[in-house]
Amino acid sequence: MNPLKGGPPQGGWRRTVLRAPIPLYRWGLGALLGRRLVLLTHIGRKSGQPRQVCLEVVGRGEEPGSFVVASGYGERSQWFRNILAHPGVRYQVGGRKYEGTALPYAPEESGRRLAAYAERHPRTAAKLMDALGHAPKSAEEYAAIGADHAGGVPLVALRPSTGNRQAGAGFDGPL
């Protein structure tokens, strides 16, 4: 049985393992994690309090300082639901900190980008999809999973505020 299938972890060891990198960022050691992980600070849609999640970077965005991340559990992920309500975020990749917005791609674009990711990283994509309970066999199937925001794996663009690479200004929530 795969421990990640069935939805986002609500507690226990799965949640502990997935949140393990967060203290490294807090201790100023985010650079040790390189550019493969991003620490995303977002605002809780109900509490209004800052929340954090560590996500894998699946690509770089078009502009400097922008990154693409995947919501492995689609709209079931709390962080995904939170950014829909409050798109203003802070994020850190390696040792660099940004303030900006988190915006889900339109379904068709999300699907296209997930299929492209699977083409560039076939083994990693296959393992990720298997861990999440999906078994795509073709680019079309990857595209369908990426386009499905409810039960699939939609992609989200993290974009820095114009000319702002420092965390702080414009973040729509307390820290």
C-alpha cells in the first residue's frame, strides 16, 4: 500500500516527513535544499494566519524569480485552497526570498505544462504520479491529470511582485 494515496496527510508521520524541510528554512539553511524545493508562506482562508508548506519545484516561470509548483492533491490541498482565497504569498527557493502571488494555471495550460514536465523527467513524474494514485501512460493522460483541478495535479505559478525580490511589501496577511 502506498502511504501517500488517499489524500493529503492530516497528521501523523506522513505529515511530519513532508514538513521536515520547513525548520531548515527557518534556521536560515534553505540554501542547503537547492532549487528543487520551495517554502511557501500563504494565508489561511479561515484563520487569516500565516501557514507554510514545502513543495517541489517542477519548473521555472517565464520571468526571473518565478517558479512552477504542483498541487499533488489538487483542490483537496489546504495550501491550494488558501491561495485561491489569498493569492499574496512569500516564498523561498534556496537562499532567495520572494514576495508575490501564487496563481493556478488555467486547466489547459496546467495540463500542457505537466505533460512537458513528464517528458523532461519521466522517472520522477511516474513516481510522483504513482505516489498520488495516478497511473498515466501517455502525454495526453498527463495533460488530463494536470488539467483536472479537483482530482488531478494542477500547477501553480509563483510570481514575484514587479521589481521586488525581498519579502515584505504587499503581502496580504500578518507575519
